[in-house]
Amino acid sequence: MPQLTARATGRDLLRCRRCGAEFPEGRATEDGWHYACPEEGCDARGLGEGLKRVE
């Protein structure tokens, strides 16, 4: 099941603007549209607002 692996790793690396955690994009979304920090206790949401792509 390569799709599950791709979702778990994601395409890009994201960084949370609130807690500073870095993680693959696939961990931050369930549907590809809505993003949230996957770290426990952090409620940052949205690309550009709560999360940003690591360049």
C-alpha cells in the first residue's frame, strides 16, 4: 500500500509556528485540505497561519 506510506511521510516538511515542531506534511492532514499540528497539546491550524513549509 504505497498510498499509506506517502500519506505518513508527506510531500514537504512543515514547521509549527506555535510549538516549533517539524513533521512531514502527511502527519498534519487527514484530507489534504485541512491542516493541524499533530503534536499533542498544540492546537495550531492552517498552512500559512499555524504551520509553514520548511524551505
